[in-house]
Amino acid sequence: MKKTKTPSLVTIAILTTITALFWVFFSIYRVFTTEPSPVVPPEILEPVSPSLDSSIIDKIQARLFFAEGEVSTQIQIATQTATPIATETATPTATPAESPTPTATATASPTP
């Protein structure tokens, strides 16, 4: 018995069809799983003015400038340490176990 070989054109067509189906499936999956793009307010989207404000530049130039030797090299950072809180602990005291004591009860007797 001799097997007939499938033509290479048929094999390529089948693989192309499978690839196209997977491509469509993953594209649809990506559409449903991706998050929508965030809404940006219009104030942020407005263009920035390229002109410089000269009054702000004058304020920057009027600021203090410290040379490297004028600045202290030791920086002290205030840290908050945990302080132990004294708490009273209640010590359990031993109480004597109560034993049941018999009590006399009146019993009813039948009356004739």
C-alpha cells in the first residue's frame, strides 16, 4: 500500500487558516481584556505658553545663595523613638474552689 502525500499547497493553506483564526481570537480577547485609556482633563491638554515671566526670574535671582563652606555638613534628623508604656498587669489571685454544700430541703409528704 502506497500512501499519497498531501500537496504542500494544501498544508500551507491549512496552516494559514489556523494562524488567521488564532489571530482573530487573540485580537478579540485583547479588546475585552485591556483597560480603557484614562480620561485626561482639558486643563492638562492645553498648550504651555513659551514666554517667560520676568518677575519670577527676578525672584529666583534675589534668593539667598550659600557657598559650600557656609553650609553645615552635619545634618541632624529628628527621629521619633518608641517609648515604653508602663502598663499594669493584673495578676490572677487564687480563689479557693467552692465545694457544694448540702442543704436541707423540706420534702412534701402526702397528706391522707
